[in-house]
Amino acid sequence: MSVGAAVAMVFYVTWKDLQWTPIQIILATWMAFDIVGAIVTNATSAAKRWYRGEGQEFREYFGLIAFRRLD
């Protein structure tokens, strides 16, 4: 799915003729790949059990979306 989002981004940029620089295309493609991959991964049953399981506190639950100090 992530690869599909990256390919779709490249097609969209060329179809709309946005005249982006190669760096902009690379960054947008990488972001599409990364964001869709994270959404799919975090929607799995394993992630739900891990982050909403017993013993998970505020810090562990929001660790995916907030920067925190690595222990």
C-alpha cells in the first residue's frame, strides 16, 4: 500500500504538471510512502493490542505521535 501511495504521488505530480523540482517530488513521494505505511501499520491488530493493552500509560500510548526522550 505504501508503494502504491508513492507511485500515485508521482503520477499525480506529472498529471497535474505541477512543475516541481526533483527534490520536491522525492520529498512528497517519501512522505506519501511513510505516512501511508504508518497508518497501515498502526491499524493492525498487533499495534492495537500493544498500544492499548494493559499496563500502557500515557507516555507509551502517545509515544508514536510525540517526540520523547529515549531511555
